[in-house]
Amino acid sequence: MAKIALFGATGTIGSRVLREALDRGHQVTAVVRDPAKLTEKHENLTVATGDVLDPESVEAVAQGQDVVVSAVGGGDGPGHVATIEPAAKSLVAGVRALGEKAPRLITVGGAGSLRTPDGKQVWDAEGLPEFLLQIMHAHGDALDYYRTVTDVRWTNLSPAGLIEPGERTGTYRTALDDLVVDGNGKSRISAEDYAVALVDEIEEANHIGERFTVGD
Ligand SMILES: NC(=O)c1ccc[n+]([C@@H]2O[C@H](COP(=O)([O-])OP(=O)(O)OC[C@H]3O[C@@H](n4cnc5c(N)ncnc54)[C@H](OP(=O)(O)O)[C@@H]3O)[C@@H](O)[C@H]2O)c1
């Protein structure tokens, strides 16, 4: 059983991570800005108030945990872009402050920087809307930042090109920096199977200090 502090538990991806972690018997502290938004009830669930952009808030909830997970961001507005890289820096600072007792850090990343079969990157595709490009590059900047961090046990998990609520099959394929595609060139993962992969990473610690990605 792992002790997990989870930012973004009210979100599309974070709520699936919360359910998967609770179903597997882990103890979760959901860190939310507004506790009224979290309707989930479970004997292994504690709710704390916090803001991912405040390193002291991160440090406070990270204390005594095995891992801090962040699934923050979201929406089409400027708040999404503005959250991603500052959140990465705040999460690292808050976890790092605990020194030898620092938990691991696992963050939900983006698919934009992944390599495509034609040797380019996802964000090089023609016709992507500006708001999406900005989100992709914000995740790319956050990943560049994580890659400079050597004193915190971080992992960044990029979804497939498309992630949406769907079925929990319990199976998935992984790669490091290459987009996972199917036989038709499509890259997708259900949010439920993404959560399976993330909780597997909590349990197995196969990707400390690196980014990996998951597709169906
Ligand atoms: N293919 C891809 O690469 C891909 C696709 C989808 C998503 N993503 C990434 O995955 C992440 C999660 O996406 P999502 O669709 O699950 O988002 P979502 O449903 O909009 O949820 C976002 C979550 O972040 C929380 N949050 C935002 N700012 C916060 C802050 N300052 N402090 C604490 N919590 C904060 C929100 O809490 P509140 O309830 O308080 O608002 C909410 O729980 C995003 O970074 C997104 O870019 C990547």
C-alpha cells in the first residue's frame, strides 16, 4: 500500500487515477482547491486543501507520503497554459524541501513533444489550433525543466495523442519518447487505462528520472 498525495483529483484524468488507486488499496490524500467539488467518499481517502502553484502547500501535503501525483491543468483557457510549467517548479520545490524524506513525484504530461513515426514531433503537425500548441509547448517546457532535476525522483507520464474517458481494459503499451500508435497510425488511450499505467508506475517505479508514454 502506497501513501499518495494527488493534485487534480476532481479532473478528468485525476479522478480516474483516484479511483484506480483506491480500488487497489492505496491511501490517497486528494489535494483540492475547493473540497466541495470532490464527491468521492472512501475509507482510504482524505481530502486536503491546497494549491499546486504554492510550494509551501505542496511541501505540507507531501509530508509523510510515498508519492505526490499531479494531474493539474485543464480547459481551453489561458489558466491551463499558465499552470503547467509553474506547477512543475512548485511541485519540485515543495517535494525537494523534504530532503531525504522527499516522496517521489509523478506528473501527467503532454503528448506534443513525442516523436512521430515520420521523425517529427506531435506538435509539428499542420493545422493544430493555437491554444493546443500553447498547451503542448507548456508541457514540453515543463519536461525540459524536469530533465534538469537530479535531486527529486520525478516521472512524467505523457498520454497518447488522444485521451478520453472510456473503458478500463487493464492493458496498454509504453514507450519513452516515441508516440505509441496502433496499426492505423492512431494514438489513443482511455483515461481509465492511463490511470492503470500511472498506478502501475507508483507500484513498480520503472521510470524514475524519465518521461514515458502510454497508448492502447
Ligand atoms: N494528449 C495529451 O497530451 C493530453 C490530453 C488531455 C490532458 N492532458 C493533460 O493532462 C492534465 C489534466 O488534464 P484533464 O483533462 O484531466 O484536466 P481537467 O479535467 O480540467 O482537470 C484539471 C484539474 O487540475 C486542477 N487544478 C488546476 N489548477 C490547480 C491548482 N492551481 N491547484 C490545484 N489543482 C489545480 C483542477 O482543480 P479544480 O477542480 O479546483 O479546478 C482539476 O482537478 C493537463 O495538464 C492536460 O494538459 C494531456
